[in-house]
Amino acid sequence: MTRDTRDAEYTARLARAQSAPWKRLLGVQLPYRWNLRRLRLGRTLEVGCGIGRNLVALSGAGVGIDHNAHSVAYAREHGLEAFTPEGFLASRFAVPASFDSLLLSHVIEHMTGAEAAALVREHAPWLRPGGRLVVITPQDAGFASDASHVQFMDFEAIRAVMAAAGFAPDRAYSFPFPRPVGRFFTYNEFVVLGRQV
């Protein structure tokens, strides 16, 4: 398994996981899409969009940035608005204070807390004043399932990242199951919402 989230193999692994026949048959992404939609994020900038799974759930109200050019190409081939960081800066979407929300889903566990706070601060200018930040990370079993994960980001760690980046956390919950399930269910997530201060 690759540890490099920038290479073609990482993109291929994401695509294989997303398109597994049993996942499509059972509709396993439906609860996660519902969870994002119910947050009513408005116009959303997703940092670390990967191959665009969340952009699909945002139904045209999302723009994605990812450092993996292979993942960006995959997302664009599927009709999504996705860019490398340099591509975003050159795009029509790079307008300060033009997004309602900033989404980082399964991103900050790939770095240290200090790096995560710097990443949020770097993208905060694209948010309107008082804009929302949503951070989603894997729980114990999910964290252990990926060799590219660097730091376990639970509720406390996510709140610390938010505070260091100038956001006030205002809601946190475990999804789709209560927190203890995350110790053995790979797809249980920490979800923390905050607002720019």
C-alpha cells in the first residue's frame, strides 16, 4: 500500500474502493452523502477532495482542491470542479470570501496538527466572514487501515486544529454510529463543525 498521497497508485486505490460492486449494490455511500447534505453547507470549498466523492454529494455546490494531480484529473473526467492548488489559484473560483464553507474530509489525519492548522489558515481567506469549517476524520479502525495516516485526529485534536486556525468549534458528533463502534468499524467518523472568528 502506498504511503504517498500524491501518486497515481493512491488515486487508483481510491477509485477501486469507491467503485467496488458490493458498495454500489448496497449503497454504502448514501448515509455519508445524506450526512453532508443535511449540514446545508452552501457553496463549499473542499480541501483534499481526492477523486471527488464529496463533491458528488454536494450536488454542484462544491469546488475541490487536491495536491494529487491524478485525483484531480479523475474528478474532472467525471464532471466535477476540481483543481490542483496552482490550478485553483488560476481559476475563476479563486475569489476571496466567496465560499460559505470549507470542508476537510479525511485529510488532516495525513499530517501533524500544526500542518493541519496551517492548511486551514491557508484556505480560510476564500471563506466569507463567519464562514463554516467542517472537519471529518476516521476513528480508530479507520485510522489504522491506511499506512499514509500520520496523526490520530479525535474530537480533541480536531478542536485544537480549529482553534489554532482561528475557528470556534460549535458541534461535534460521531457518524454513522456512536463513538465506541469506531474502535472496530473502519468507516465510523469524527465530525466537527466550527465557525470562523
